[in-house]
Amino acid sequence: MSSFKSAATSFLGTAVLLTAVAVPALAAPAATSPAKPVAPAVQVQKPQAQGVVITPKTILSETKEHAIKVNVPVISGLEDKAFQAQLNAALLKQAQDAIAETKQGAKENAADAKKYGYDLRPYALDISYEVQSTGKLVSFSVQTYVYTGGAHGMTDVTYYTIANQPKAKQLTLGELFQPGYNYRTILNQLIKQQIKEVNAKEGYEVYSFESIADNQSFSFEKGNLVIHFSQYEIAPYAAGMPSFTISAHRFQNLLKPEIAALLK
């Protein structure tokens, strides 16, 4: 999925802010394939920002070589129509690139299975999304699950939060906070405290964490700040995609006034 990831990274560099959560929806078929992850309530519409609607564009494809289920979020109602058009185009292209890559890989896999005489394990691609909006922030996540053989598939989640204003503005985690605050140190300490509590409860070191990154994924949920990590980023595969919730009272006074206003 390198082309999909590079496309997403390129777009995020010029257009959007990361945020939200999701869970896998489709695993590889066949009895010999790994068990399916729990399916989410995908596309169930939650309360969204005023005037903004996010609906799915569904693309399905199933053959003996692959199973593809894609729901691309389509955004309407943003004040910045140019940003909206750019965002929708990028989301669709990312999905189309992922579909093309999956189909090509599945075709090559089927040819190898026939050539070398091993059982065909169909490739799988599932793209879904989940919506979460807070105040003037239009937030959603896009999850991509890929299975290409082996013990299990891989899941990647890209987080978006858009300030619904006449001119959309790209934000990073650091841009949320007032100058003069070492937000990374503050957030690191709060995350490490939670990790310490988890490790004590489990009786072993669950996570390997030192510091959040400059481009760390995050979301706002029910007024709280949630820091998200991808698979393998700070823990083994079995730990999934860890997230840590920072209570609102821990960071509200550190926010820039304009960011605090967007959250109301």
C-alpha cells in the first residue's frame, strides 16, 4: 500500500488536520485465512458540524482472487468549497489507487499460486470511515485494511479534522497550543502515567514509548484530546492501535484562543 500511503501523506501536507478512530471491517476470506476482525458500525451517521454532511461512495469488487469493499467519505457543506473539492478528489484517488494496487497484487498472487501449486488465499481490501465532529471541527477517520496472505492483515487509519471556516486551515498538534508551552513534554508525561498504570495492571511492559512525534495523530472526542498510535508503533501487533485520552481539564488552558473557540 505504499502508493496509497504516499498519496495520503502528500495531501495531508497541504490540506488537512488529522483526527478520529476506526476498526477493521473485512478480513481475508476462506477457512484457511485468519479470523475476521470485529466489524464496526460503519457509515452510521453521527451528529456532524452545522451544514456539513459526510456520505459514502461505495465501490465493491469480488472475484476468486480478491474481495474489495470500499466506502469513500464524500464531504459536502464546507464553507471553503475549493478545499472541499480538493479533499474529496484526494480521498477518492487514494481509494482508487488502493483498489488498483490490490487487484494487481491479487492477480500476480493467483498466477504464482497456479504456477507453484499452493492454495490461493484471496487478497482483501476494506476501506471504511467514521465521523466525529466537535464544534466547528469536521472530524473523521479513514481506515484501510489490507490482507495479502500470511498470518494476518494490516490496518492503517488516517485521521482528519477540518476547521469549517471560509478559509480552511491546516493544523498540527503543536499548532493547538499557545507559544511558550512545551506541549510534547506535557503530553508525554500524561501518556507515560497512563502506560505505567497499564503495565502495573498487566504485570509486564505492554508499551514501548518515549515521545510523541511532530506529526502525531490525534482527535478531539467529547471535549477530550486523544493521541493515536498505529500498529507496531509502540506495541506488538496484538496490542492493536493504542490510544490515550487526555482529559479536557489537563490541556484547555494551554490551547490557543482561536483553537478553543473552534471546539465550542
